[in-house]
Amino acid sequence: PLVRARYIVERDYTTRPGMPTAWRLTYEELPIVDLAAPLDQSRTGPAAADRPVGAPREKRVVLLAACTELSWQRFGLSDALENADAAQDEADPNPEPKAAVRPHPGRPSDQDKQPAWRELDAAFRGRTRAIRLTGTLEQQEFSCILIIGDSR
């Protein structure tokens, strides 16, 4: 079947009282289309009333539990630089050499102009090509990089 898949970071309430706040990473699938269904039937999956009692609508698997830290980042450019350089050039037709220009509030820095790991909720344009999950599990730091590619 064709499914919508997503990874979710959610609070882990199974930790003992007095322990640090914990998080878990859950993988979830929701069926969208059942390609094995006959053509004369709906391929969009059974309606809720047609599913057997107790049949799960979604598949949920806890991949990591009891993580004391868990966060996502994306790899890419800062959104701050998208139009700032063009606006700066229009406003000042004779700018000082770039090396002598001090950063101005609202202007992107040279660091913003380089692809880097950035917070996932920070504004950005364009496609995200890679996501990094970082965290701490049993006092060990870890990271996992997911490369995003086009479907075939």
C-alpha cells in the first residue's frame, strides 16, 4: 500500500517521577492507497465502518524512548540572506569593500551565506535536502542524518 509516513518527537510519559523530562521518537504510517485492492473497489483504503473492530488505522512504532534530549535540524541556507543582498545593493550604489563593511542589523552575515545545520523551525526557502536528529539516550549523545531524495 501507499502510505503517509512521518517521524514524531513526543513527550515520553513512561519515565519515573523525579527523572529528567524524556522524549521519544515514533515512526507512524497511515495507509493512503491500497494498490492490492481490485480496481472495481475503492483503492483509498477501507472506510472506518468497514474496518474490523480492533484493526489499527495507523501503524505506530516507538524507535527511541527515554531520550533526555531530542531535536531536529535542517541543512541549508539562512532565509535572512535571500533578498537582503539585493536590497542592500539598491540602497547603497557605492558600498565600501565587502571586507570593510561591518554587519548591519537585519543584514545577513557571511555565516548566513553558507549552508549549515539550522533549527528546523527557523524560516527558510527552497527544498530541505537533509535533516539531522540529535539527542541523548542513556547519557550517550547520538545523531542521525536523513538525506531527502526525489521519488522514483
